[in-house]
Amino acid sequence: MDMMSMVTSMLAAQAGNTQMQVATTIMKSNADSEKSTVLTLLGAAQQNMSSLANVGAGVGGNLNISA
């Protein structure tokens, strides 16, 4: 193997490593964002359930969603 091909292969390996680090960072950011979204939705659902705790039985049972 000549010197130029070894240098080229080392640079390619470093570039691949950098790409993997960037991809890992983006994936972690996406996972954190998804976690935040889920927690927000769960919090909203909890608030809605507690606000419906004082309504009478059968309220909201018949809902027409065809319109």
C-alpha cells in the first residue's frame, strides 16, 4: 500500500467517525424531542381527566363524529 492510499483511508475513517457522531447527536435530539412531546400529551390528558371528574354520569358518552 502506498503512502497516499493510507492517508486517504485514514481521512475517510475520520470523516466516517465524524458523521457517526453527528448522526448520534441528531438521534438523541430527536429522542429528547419525542419524549418531551409524549410527556406534554400525557400531562394534557391528565388535566382533561381531572377536569371531567366532576361531571355527571353519561356526559360525553354519545358523541357524533360524523360531521
